[in-house]
Amino acid sequence: MSKNVLISGASIAGPALAYWLARYGFKPTVVELAPTLRGGDQAVDFRGETHLTVLERMGVLAELRRIQTGGSPIRFVDERGRQLLHLPAEFAGGDVEVPRGDLARVLYEHSLPHAEYIFGDSITSLTETAGGVRVGFRHGATREFDLVIGADGLHSNVRRLVFGPEERFVRHLGYYAATWQLPNYLGLGRGSVGYNTPGRLASVGGDHRDAARAGAFFVFAAPQLTYDRHDPEQQKALIAKAFADIGWEVPRLLDSLRQTPEMYFDSISRADVDTWSNGRVCLVGDAACGATIGGMGTGTGVVAAYVLAGELALANGDHCSAFTQYENTVRGYAQGCQKGGERTGKFLAPGTAIGLRIRNGLLSRRSLLNWMLKEGQKVSTIALPDYRVKLGQLSW
């Protein structure tokens, strides 16, 4: 049976997969490029029975409920601060909303007792052998594993090494997004306030845990840009250029951007891979079927990790069969969730003044807002196998 599994990526899907593999008797190793566990205060949410069932079976649902944000209402205002539109917390908050960094920490801590973690390193080569995969690392010695799983996100290194260049699988959806932390100079409480011009959104909201802190969230429309994803100064320059001519609070927010030591910046994109496995290598989460914002990628990654680990345990060494069953179970569900990402940029930052007026006007009608809230509760679901029953491990 294939027991030694290397997982690339220690964000969300990677630790979730490591947890489940360890519970089934595998020996997971997680390698992460970052020197430490990644933080991040941007909110991520879980919606619907499928997400909550997996979290409950992992034993983390109660803990996540204790640290949840409760959702974040948002007010859209004009340049003078006059309200144009108010969206309640439940519009975007889901059933459980938590800061991404807190979620990553919880999943990491639950998997840590039974998994090996290697930070500050990355995979440089993958060579399939008769009985495994020989893995070269940037810093560590070459090692051999039975299986390798790419849980390393939209810009997956494993996918690039085994399946082909990123441009074959990732489609730019016309927008970029950035988040960073700053002092709460506006004295904001729960929720955020945002200002639009055509194709751009600048918003800032209070930190639910620390009243002295706030978080900025910027979105702007742009064709695909060329930049170094590992150079924050280059990314800051792109954001400053995109918002250079905007008033409201934007100049002060850009000043805070120049001073922040840590930020998130990426395109709003989606990944679509025809087949999620190749030999002894398989993809999970955003690496296989991701959407940057609005595609419920966090919940999908946790569900996919649960199914992949369960199918590997059931397959008793036949990884080809396990990979096929995993993909057959999850693909349609993941693609259904992905669709939300197509609309995110256009909703947050409509490209025209008319588009902004239409969004604000329509959603100011309580009847339409209530309808959208009800529609938002209709999320994709799948019948999740209970692998504990199938494997006779009900003593958990």
C-alpha cells in the first residue's frame, strides 16, 4: 500500500489532507515554500451541509465557530462618505466565516502531531520510478515518496512540473485584488466601507479581534499583468498606479500600503485541469479546480482533501483507482462552486458608471436583496461517503 505521501502546500487543503491521511495510517509530509505558516486576515467562509459535515467529521467545526467573525456588513459610499448601498453581514458571510490565517492555524495544529512539515523549501523536480516518485528539493536532499499531491494553489508548482505551464490551465477573469493590514485610523467597528469608481473598489474595515487594527481590500479591473509574484514592492507599485487618481480615503490607504510588511495580491482567476492526476501525482483544491475569490475554493479544498484521503484508504494501494474515484466524486461539485468566481470582480467593481448605478439601485430594493440572500444559501452539495464506516474506524 502507498503510505508515504508528499503534499506540496501548507495553506488549507494541504493540512486538511495531511490530517485525514494520518488518520488512515499514511505518513504525510508537507512541504511549504514560505518560512512559516502563512497568516492572512481576509475572511473565508463555509456554506452548506457539505462543508459543515466535513468540518464536523474533522473535529474542528466547534473551534471554528468560537473564532468566527460573524460576517462583515459593507457600506458603499460616495466620495463625501454618503451611503449608496448597504449589504448585511449574511450577504457574504456564509454559515461560518473565519480569518484565513486562523483557519490555516487550526488545520495545521490538528494535523501536526502525525505529519512532518518542512517550511522554507519547495519541489524542483519530480521523477516517477517503478515504485514511487523521486523528489528533488531546492534546499533539502532528494527523497522518494509513494505519492505526491499538489495542494499548492492556483499557481501550483506541482501542476507546472507534471502537467504543464500555468497558462494552459489558469484563465484571468479581468480583475486583481489586494489586502493588507493598517491602523484603524477611521475608528471602524464591525464591517467595512467601500468606495467605487468604474472598474475599481477601495474598501477598509475594522478588525473584529483588535479595535486598533483595520484591513484594506482593493479590487481593480486590468488585463493580465506581468510581475514577480514574490516581489511585494513591485505589486505595491501596480496597486498605487491603478488607484493614483482616486480621492476619498484612497491616498491614506495607499500610504499604509507602502509601509505594510505583509500583503496579499493576486489576479482574480480560475484554474481548470482536464485530468487531476498523472501517474503517482494528483492535484487537490485550487491547483485542480480553483477560483480566486467568490468560488468557495476554501470549502471545496477541504471537501476535496477529505474525499481524496478516503478514496486512497479504501483503494488499498491502487492509487490509480483512488485518484479516478476522487475526481469522479468531486469534479462536478467543484465546478459548480467555481461559477461564483466569474461574477466577483464585476460585482465588486463594475466596469462602468452605469453598471455601478444599476448595482447600487437594484440591491437597495429590499425585495431583491432578500431574493439574492435566499439564492446565496443554495450551494452545491454532494453525497459524502462516511469513510469511517466504510473502513470500520468508528472509534474516532
